[in-house]
Amino acid sequence: MNETVLDARGLNCPLPVLKANRVLRTMQPGERLRILATDRASITDFQVFCRETGHALIAFTDENSVFCFTVKCRTSAPANKPN
């Protein structure tokens, strides 16, 4: 399966998530985006982002302080949350 790679190394919160969101909006349901980041805050940011948007965080690794997230683009529009 093809996957798109976003290199967000050196960017600080919230830029890795914002850039990932921009890329995910152009992707087809089920496609995968791999994000490389160095900001430790991105660990929590991507967990919350995926929970809130319906995308699936399917993998996470930490290799020498380079965090690699694999996100699967949601298959449908997110459910509307009550206010």
C-alpha cells in the first residue's frame, strides 16, 4: 500500500498536526500518512487529533527522538458532536 510521508522534523507544536491535517484533507479514505516529527508534544497532539477527527493512529515509533506516526485517513466524515 502506498503511503505519503510528511517530514515535520524541527517544527514545534502545533505545526506538525496542522500540516498533517492539511495533507489528510487531500487524501482518499483509507490512505495512510506517515509523519516524522521531533517535537515531544506531537505524541499527545496526534493522539488527541486522531480521536477528535476520526482518523486512525495505527502506528507510533520513537527512534532517537524522531517520532514516526502512521495515520490512516478516516473512511467517512466525522460524527457531529453535540455542543
